Amino acid sequence: MNYGDFYQTKEKLENHLYCAGTIYDSFEALLEVLGKLELEQPLYLVYLAQKLFAQEVINTAYQNNKQIKLPFDSIKLNGKYHQSIN
């Protein structure tokens, strides 16, 4: 792998992370509004959607990390407070 490919991949990743972050922020704003309106069922459903979205982003990143060889090793978090993603 040459570093040109790495920088192109890095730029794509930054764009994807920006989009994912924007969507996550939208969930946060919606949760805040629904909480102030005291709409419990929609609030719960949006919370579940936010949690599933975050888990899907993490799972996709994990799967893609297995396919791409980076010029450095990934950081591995091990401990009782970190869950392994399978």
C-alpha cells in the first residue's frame, strides 16, 4: 500500500465521520425536544434508533478495519469497561 491511498482513504473516512456525527447530533436534538414535550414513547423510540445507529457505525468501522491495512497498528482497548465487538 502506498501512502497516497492512505490519505485518500483518510479523507473519505473524515467525510463519513462528519456525516455520522451530524446524524448523531440530530438524534441528540430530537431527544431534547421530545423530552421537553414529555412524549415518552417517541422519546424511547428515538433513543433506541440512536443506539442502533451508533452500534451499526461501530460495527461497520470494525469490519472495514479488518479489510484495510494501515501503516500503523490499531489501538486495542481491553478491560472490564470495554466490550469486544463481534
